[in-house]
Amino acid sequence: MPASPSDTLFKAIADPTRREILRLLKAGPKNAGELAQEFDVTNGAMSHHFNVLKAADLVRAKRDGQQIIYSLNLTVFEDAAMMLAELFRVKKARK
């Protein structure tokens, strides 16, 4: 059975490295090299993290010559926040 969009989202944000990538992108778009220099992992590991974030649609990737520029996709965060709010909404008891 294929993973649901929310499963893909939660898998993506479960990893601390991917959460840090998202935090770094809050300041604005960055290329893959700028992001990679912040971590002590292989290029292959970074590529995997980028692919997981792209699969969850949390980041957008745009090629600029030889570089890939990553930016946040805020729409997914807004949808996730609404989903979580609905999931944990407490209904007031009627008096």
C-alpha cells in the first residue's frame, strides 16, 4: 500500500538532519552546497535527505546552471498545521 501524504510528511520531519535543513531554509533559498557544508555527512546522505524532503513536497528544487537551489514549500506546512489542528481539536462539552 502506498504511503499517504501525511505519512510521507511525518517520515520527512522525523529525522533531525532534515529538520535542520528546513530550519536553515527559513532564512531563504540556499544551494545544495551551502546546505551540505552545515553537516558532517556524505554527499550521498545529503542527496537522500533532499530527495525525502522533495518527496514530501516540503522543499522545492530549482536548477540554476550547475547548482540546485532549495526553498521551502510553505503550502505543505500550512496544510499540515490544519491537519494537526483538526486531529487534536477538542470539542467543548455542551452544558
